[in-house]
Amino acid sequence: MSGAPPPASSGAPLSASYGPLALLHTSPAHIPVFDALRDEDHPGLDMRHLVAEELLARARCEGPDAVADDVRSLLVAAVADGARAVLCTCSTIGAVAEGADAGVPVLRVDRPMAAAAVAAGPRVVVLATVASTLEPTVALVEEEARRAGRPVEVRTVLVDGAWDLFEAGDRDGCARAVAEAADAVTDADAIVLAQASMTPAQELTSTTIPVLSSPRPGLAAAASTAERQPQPG
């Protein structure tokens, strides 16, 4: 199901009767991040994690559309297993997931972040550690700008070498590289960290420009959506 998610929840605890919310990841590193956010902001939210690392590898080589059928199959399986909403945490395949007809709302984690970037001002810089994320993230920011009726100028920065550090298990080194790239940005109203894996860099930056990441607002929107869905039966 495509389109923007409903407004994010206020962060009030959810009843255990709400959910379950399925999360589709392309890295197992996201699981503890979203579990921690759930515990902090949405205690009682029933979350189930799906990890399909091969989707990102294929999407990087062949383009996101190449994995559309596989993404839809995973989403349909999640729904069959009881998911009442799905959050895709991978920005590269987010548009493909959001556009899939899975029978329940499917949200991309970076949409609330993109909306916040547009609200911050017309000059948006998108940082990514993999090139395949740049185009879908730029398209999303431009979509949110059209939705809001605001002008936007989007520039992109690929943080060379950062993804290699991440894949090698050097998450701190990746975060430092991203933070350095963010601090080098000038003439911007907002800096978007295009991938959820880049979030730790947010705490390492010294720039006065707002640096936005996706996991917390994305999970808030998905939790609100799961809460709104009718219980089965």
C-alpha cells in the first residue's frame, strides 16, 4: 500500500494488543537499534524482524525494481504470519516495499525524515554510504516537497569508504566518516542521513545544521499505523 503514513504517535505506550508490526531489514545490525527504540518509545508494541541481506546486494547491482517480486513475497508472508503493518528499514528498497500490494499498510522508514527535511528549509543535502540509496532518497524528498507545496533543492554526497567500514564490522569508523562528511556540508537547511545504519553519526556531528536520521520517526509512524489497524477476527 503506497502513500504517506498517518501522523506519528505521541510516543505513549501501546497496549500489547496492538500489532504485530513486521520490520523488513537488509542488515541484522538494525534489529537491536529498533528493539531499543521500541523499548524506549513504544513499550508493548509487538515487533517481528525479517532480515533479507541479499535484497540490498541485488538492488545495488541490478536496481531496486529487480527485487520487487521478492520483496512482495516477503511482505505477503509477513502478513500471513499475522503482521498488521510492515516497516521497511532499507532506504534503497523502500519505494518498492511501499508500493507493494501486501494487504496491510507498508511504510518506508525514511518518509517522516524526508518530510522533516522539507519542513526545515529548501536546501537539503542527502548523505549516503551506498550509491543505490541516493536516487530513491532524493525522489522521496522531492515527493514530500510536492506534497507540502514547498520548493526544494537537493544535493547528494556519497561518503566514500564508509560502507566498507560498516560491512567490515567497524561501525564506529563508519559513523565517524559519516559525521565528518556531515560537518563538511555548508549552505544547507537540513542534512539527511539516507540509511538507518548511518544513525550513530548523528551524535558525533558538530555542525549547526540539523542532521536527520530515520529510525525513531519511522518507527513512530509505523507504531501509530499498527495501532490503528483492526484486530483480526
